[in-house]
Amino acid sequence: MKRIDQAYINGELTALHGTEVFNLINPSDHEKIGEVVLGDEKDTQKAIAAAKEAFKTFSKTTIEERIEILNNLKKAVEKREEELIETMILEYGGTRQFCTAGYENMVGAFEHMIETLSDFEFERRAGKTLVQMTPIGVVGIITPWNSSNGFICSKFATAVAAGCTVVVKPSEMSALQTQIIIECFHEAGLPKGIFNVVNGLGGVVGNEIVSHPDIAKISFTGSTQTGKMIAKGAVDSMKRVTLELGGKSPNVILDDADFTQAIPQAVFGAYMNSGQACIAPTRLLVPQSRLEEVNRIAKETALQVVVGNPANENTNVGPMVSEKQYERVQSYIQLGLEEGANLLAGGIGKPEGLEDGNFVKATIFTNVRNDMRIAQEEIFGPVLSIIAYENEEEAIAIANDTPYGLAAYVTSSDEGHAIRVASQIEAGRVCVNGFKHDPLAPFGGFKQSGIGREFGAFGLEEYLEPKSILV
């Protein structure tokens, strides 16, 4: 069992002022695997001061110097591949499939930001005016438990490219994962003070980051509710914010799609990261005339979904991250039954033989109305709702009838047809014919799914302020 009792401040592991201890529990069997001492306001202030001091010089570095740092970070992360993956499986319960992809995204974060930085214009002309894109300052990075190191890597890579320094508050439930990434970054030989980490609670460390006048920007990934609280707190000091929040993504299967391929893909897609993904397509929209066919294929597919030990190569759905999250998902399954949706697969309780962990049955509801809570609220678990539509116009209306707008999916045998439908869906990212990711394309949400964008040049500009020099 590992005990983590230090922050990482100004280039070194530092004793904490905070004393509260948080237990780290393996979600697969409820065994205690470690504990982390949580930082407090004083620890956070110390980290912010280090980042503020480092910004004075780091903000003046050249593009070449920043690219060298990004390369060193990439190499350091590559050396710890196996440990990064295995620790995520152990501490978070992510499936081996997901954690391996997550590791590849960590490495890719540095590669793609180097590519972005190589031809990014920090000086531009607007009319007769010189516009300089200047680093915004100290960035407070707040990350969630469902892909902690992935978010730390992508957000910090962007900060480095911009010339910003950071203070990171990761999820306290991800402390073992965070410790490894700290060790990686330390080995990369970073300039002191550009990367600082304080483990702690959102109401303590997070609040200090949000309220502190020396933090210029917040980059947060997490729930919409928490994002709203951060936005309210940030406005007092006019902090810039990038908020990547919740989702309730529609997956529109058009009538001309190949249903034998599209429906199984939709079912497995809904269970990405065990359903604990903000982009998971948990609303499956299908033609009313083919609902019976969809139900049959979806039910057959559910029987192929492997719920179990996340360390196994063939596992599709691992445990929920905590008992609290398990109970939340159970409450929504019960709610779906009470709302009158038809249970097609899964249901209440744990799968047989998995009673010791936070495992949820791969669940599908059909005959779901879009006004039901299971169709409107983010469940964050392996629960799929099948919703029927009469025609394409209604499909688009249902897809857009949500407070969220993070991601969406459209499937058709005619790509042009799919693009025409995709263009009418209110979401920051729409995938056509499959699940795709472009790390150079902007990522972020419409409506209550967030503010701002991440990745590529769009994400880099969020860490910069344009300064106009009129001569």
C-alpha cells in the first residue's frame, strides 16, 4: 500500500501543511490500495506563488525551447508506459482497452502540440495593427477521475506551448496515477515552478485556485454543476475559463444505414470507458419503423458485452469508480423502470460473480421518451436509452432537445447525407459513421456542455491574450 504525503511545488516534492487523509480504494474489490494526504489553502498558495514567479521567465521562452520541453515530456512518459496503464486499471478500474488508448492519448498530447506550435503565428496583422498573442499567466488546471493523466498531459502541453505556468488540482481519487505523472515530468527536467501539483478537495484546493487573484485562467474538465460553480467564482477576478463539461450525446442512425453494423457499434460505443465518458453516445435514435429490428440486434449485442475484471484484454465494462457512483447509476436504472421505459438488457444489481466490486450490468432501455430523466440527465454509467423517431426532421429535433451539446454521432450509408444531418445537430463535435478523434480539431461543448475549446490551435489560443500594438 502506498502513501502519498507531498505536493509537487517549484520542481520538488514538498511537505504538506494539510493533514486530512483520503483512502484510495480499488473499485474492483473494495480493497484499500493507498492513501493520500490532502493539501489545503496554504499549500495551494505556495504552489501559486511558485508558478507566478516562474511565469516571469518562462513566458519569455522561445518556440524552440518550448518544443524541446514538450519532446522531453513525451520521452519521459514513454518510459513509464506499463506502469501508467496498470496503475490506471488498479486505481480507477478502467478497462485495459480504455487505459491503453488513454496512454496513447497522453503521448499524443505532446506530439500534436509540437505540431501545432511549429507553425502557430504568435504575431499577426489586423488591418495596419500588429497583434501579439501573449501568454495569459498562471493557469489553474482541475481534472476529473475518468481520465486524470490524459487531461493533465493535454492541458499542460497546451500551457507549455503558450508559455504559461500551471497549478494542477487532480481528482483526489487519482493520486496514484498523479504521482507517476509527477515523476515523469520531474525526470523531464522542467524549469522550476512551471508545473505544480496539490492533491486536495475541490472545496478546499479547488476553491483557492478559483478565487486566488494570481490565477489568470481556469481549465476545468468535469461535471456541469461544478463547472457552473467555477464560472461564478472566477468572474470576481475576471479569470478566463475553459470548461469541458457533461454530455448526453445522441447517436442518430439514419434509415439508410447498415443496421447489422451500426447497432452493435452503437451499443459498444455507449459503454466506452464503462459508460463513464462525457462523450458517450447514450441516446440511440432510430427509425420507429425499424424499432423491433433494433431491439433484437441491441439485445443480442448486449449478451456479447463483457462486464468484469478491467485487467482482462476482452473486458468491455469495468467497475464504476466508487460506491457512490455505483449507487448513482443504480438509482437511474430504477428511475428508468419507474418512468415506464422497457428494460431490454441488464437492470438493477451486480452481475453474478462480481458482487465484491462496483460493477453494473450492461443495461439497455427501449421505448424511451426523450422527456424522461434517463434521456435528459447524464448518468455516467453503462446505461443506453433507445429512442424512436418518425422522420429525419424529428430525429434532429430529438437530438437537439437536450441541455447538453458536447458530442453527437450520425450513421448513414451515404456520407453526404450524414454530413447534412450532422450540420444541423447542436454539438461541439459530431462524428460521422463511427467513433473518431482528431487531436488537432477543436473540442468543447455547446450549451451547458461548456465554454471554450481544447486541442490544436483553437485550444492554444485559449491560453493566450491578443495584444494590439497600433503604430
